[in-house]
Amino acid sequence: MTSIASGSRQVFFFGVLMAVPVASFFLVFRPQNIEIARAKKEIDHKQAMLEKLRLATAQTDDLLRANTQIRESIESIEARLPTTKEMDNILRQVAELASENGLKIPNFKKGDKPVAAGLATEQPIDVEITGDFDGFYQFLLALEQLPRITRISNMEIMRNNDVDGSMKSKLVLSIYYQGDSN
């Protein structure tokens, strides 16, 4: 009996020794592995959200930079638009440019109505200029260099047959300025 009791004791002891790792697998390691897998999944999700946030932040910086550039461009254009009060100074500058280039302006007439042109206002001016063609060309080059936004439309150039190189021009000079609401 002692050998049977000793044998059954050994089997029992062996069973307990085998049951401890099996039980620890099911009671300790398996729940820990499930918890670790859940934590890894949560970490992956948070990293994906962080990456999306990084991309959105980068776009925000790009948009802020683009908005700043657009704002600076608008300010630059607005700086080139005189106010209503400065219109007479611009007209005086145009007359001086013509005079400096040996031209005469017998007719210099403001249009009746200013025309809305987006955020600015366009004031058309009927101009008649007489003089040397080379002077007229230099006048146009100087007019282009003015720090204001201008446009020439409806330009007619007629040759004066009496004097070589002499001409007469009729044109509409439009000067853009900030309206009263700006």
C-alpha cells in the first residue's frame, strides 16, 4: 500500500505541478495578453489620431502663411489706390508728366460717373494730348511707372500732317482709387 499510496501521491503531486502552470496560463497570462492586446490597439488608434492631428496642424500653418501672403498682397494693392482726396494730385502728376515730355493737354475732362470696379472705384478721364510722338511714347512709359493703378482705353492716335513727328491723341485714362466706403 505504501507503494500505491506513494505512487498516487506522486501522481497527485505531478497533477498539481501540471495544474499550476495550466491554471496560471488561464487565470494570469491569458487575461494579461488580452489586456496587452487591447492596450496596443488603443495605442495604435491614438497614434493614428495624432498623425491626423499633425497633418491638420501642418495644413493650418500653411493656411495661415497663405492668408498672410494674401493680406500683404491686398495691402500692397490698396497702397497703390489713392483716396478720393488724392485724385487731384494724381491728375496734376499726369499733367506734369505730359509737360515734362513736351506735350500739351488741351482737353482734360473727368468722366461724369465713377464706375465701381470690385473693391476700388474707377474714374475715367477723357484726355486729349498733342505734341511729338517720341514725347508721347516717353509720357506713356512714365505713366506706366506711376505708383498708382491706371488703365488706358479707347486710344486714338492721329498724325499731324503739317509737322513731321507731330501727333494728336485722344484716350480715356482710368485711375483706380479707394471709394468713400473703404
